[in-house]
Amino acid sequence: MFDSLTERLSRTLKNLRGAGRLTEDNIKDTLREVRMALLEADVALPVVRDFISQVKERAVGQDVMQSLTPGQALVKVVNEELVKVMGEAQAELNLRVKPPAILLMAGLQGAGKTTSVAKLARWLKETQGKSVLVASADIYRPAAIEQLKTLATEVDVEFFPSDPSQDPVAIGKGAVDHARKKFIDVVIIDTAGRLHIDNEMMNEIQQLHKALDPAETLFVVDSMTGQDAANTAKAFGDALPLTGVILTKTDGDARGGAALSVRHITGKPIKFMGVGEKTTALEPFHPDRVASRILGMGDVLSLVEDVQAKVDKGAAENLAKKLAKGKGFDLQDFRDQLLQLQNMGGIGSLMDKLPGMGNVPEAVKQQADDSQFKRMVAIINSMTPQERQHPAIIKGSRKRRIAMGSGNQVQDINRMLKQFTQMQKMMKKMGKGGMGKMMRGLKGRMPPGMPF
């Protein structure tokens, strides 16, 4: 997400280096470039106008603080204004109500509502320790009811059965009554979507809202629709007392205009963003961290949280002990590391959160493709335990067998073994205390104020 905006802003803000003071003349061209970058990212025009006006007002005449170049000073102002546009602080769900807390999901068809219900249910269960019941009031699309039932099984939450012949309000009330009897903490109601906004749809969801009086009414919107996302959110906001927004498909949105427009236009906070197809791919929306990503400074806090939540600590400790004892890093260990990386959202999600990625050439980013990692896992899976422990024995006939077994070419096996050798060398350094050096090297690329 934000790839094009990050690249453009990073390049633009570099041009201010060398000046002793920020003046109207030396930031005029820079702000014009920032304006173009925002418009190209599909940020709504009123948002761009207000944003540029605020940045200009704050930046012009500012003396460059000690150790800050004019470029860095402007980055600081731009960063703070980006945070302000997206909502200052993280907006949490309001669950401090008499159980069950009812969450009503609204949005157009195809925005990812049903999947977001499952993601949110999983997030509530795993991070907040809540018991969750999900129900579908989408009587126009029978497949939606079956889809939610399947997803509820996958994330291990209770599903309230419904039928296309039922009234949506009756389904909602039935789900809440069932949750109350079973002392369930949270009920999430999926609603019908349409291909466009119409009066019938709005009347139905207004009746549902009136009958259920939900603690949260969340608007689910596809970030890839750009400015339309903000306009649609406004239309729903006029019809319903929305309490927040869930941005979906942000992993496929290189522009990021919706994230910058929705909060400003609707006045409603973005509470979550979907960062992939899996039910684990939902992140609370932190405006300060997203602003840091946009400016190419990474998002180290979210990266640390990902590691704490998704990395197998036992496996990591075993590998560290193995390396400390001088035992080699083998292909089985390599495979385990690749699977851990996939579990954290893949290399794209990781690179998005690392500082300095805005300066990495696009060609290099494209080479770091998750499909390559899946291919490497498939190759290692086609090896015998002996081959995984002793890669040196993998020669001609073994390579041909592995290639056939994994659906690859021999040159793919050679490429993977070369990459493994490079990883092996790095792990050897880490086993000798090289991690400290690596972290010290990374520190220079961290945003100001990071605690290490």
C-alpha cells in the first residue's frame, strides 16, 4: 500500500536539502510536487487542498531545528499533518456495553464485508479474549450465508443459522437473543450489499439499526475504489450513524488515496484495515504508523507486534540454541523461516513496515515476490530428510528428481540453493553475535524517537 505515494514523496522531499531556512520560495515547488503526488494517489481534492494549506501555513518561516535539515523539518510537518488527516490516534472498538456488544457491518457488494466479519471475529477472539457469534442478514445472496458459515468454522466462532426466506430484522433479533442466552460477548451482523447505493438498501439497514441499536456500526469499504470509497462512505454516513470504517484490500492498493480521504470526508475514524485474503490479515488502524509508512520511515512497532503474535517462539528459541552451539543452519531450518515469513503476511507486508523501503528501487521490490518463497518451500518439501540436513549431497540426479517432484526446473533448484547458501552465511554471523551489529546498522534508518 502507498507504494507510488511513498516513492514520489521521498523523492520530492529530498530536494529541499541544503537550505538554512524554510521559505515560501524554497517549499513552493516541493508542495506542488506533494500536491501532485496526493492527487495521483487518488486522494479527494478537498482533502488535498486542506492538507497543502495546513502544511504551508506551518512550514513557512520555520527555522531548521538543530540536527534537522529543511527537508527533515518539512517531513516532520508533513508527517504530523498526515496523522491529523487520518485521525490523530487509534480509534478502538466500543465494547464497554451490556453484553452482547452488537457490531453491525454495512457496505456495498464486493467490498469484502463477509470476509471482514470473519477477520474481525477472529481478532476479537484471539487478541481481546471475547466469545463471538456471527450471523448473516443477507437474504438476497444465499451464498453469503454459506460463506459466513464456512468462515465461522475456520475461525472457530459460533454461527447463527439464517435463511433467505427470513426477515433481516428477525435474523438480527434472533442472533442477539441467542447470544444473550449463551452469555456470548459480541455479536457481528453481516448485512446485504448492493452494487450501488439505493433507497431500498438504506431503508432495510436503517430498520436493522433501529431494531438492534448496535454498539458499533462499521462501514466496510474497498480501498481500491479510491475517491469513490470516500464518497460512498459519506452516503452511508448520511443514512446511518456510523461509528467507524474498515478499509479492505489495502494490500492491493498501491495508491492509498482512500485511507487519506475517508476520515476527512466522513468525520468517522478508520478502525481496521484488511491487509490480505487470510482471516488473520486484519490490522487495527494506527494513523501515526500509517503516516510513517507513507513517508518511507517504516512501521517498526507493527512489525514487532507481528513478530510477537505470529512467530513460533519455541521454534525461534530452538534455532537460536542450535546456532549458538555451532550447529549448521540447514534446509529444514530455511523452510521453517520461509513459513514463518508467510505467516507474518509475506515479504510484501514485511517490506512495507521496514524503514527506508521508499528508497529501494521498484525493480528490487518486484523481485521479492511471495510466489518465489512458496516455490522454495515446495522445492524443500520435495527433498528427503537427509538432503535437507546435508545440502552438499544434492547433485545432478537428485536435482532432477527434486525438480520433477516440485514442478520446477533444475535451474530453479540451483537458484534456491544459492539463496540458501547466502542465508546460511548470514545465520552463521548471527550465531557469532552478529545480530547486535545488524540492529545497530538498522538503527540509523529508524524514525526519530524509536526506543532502540
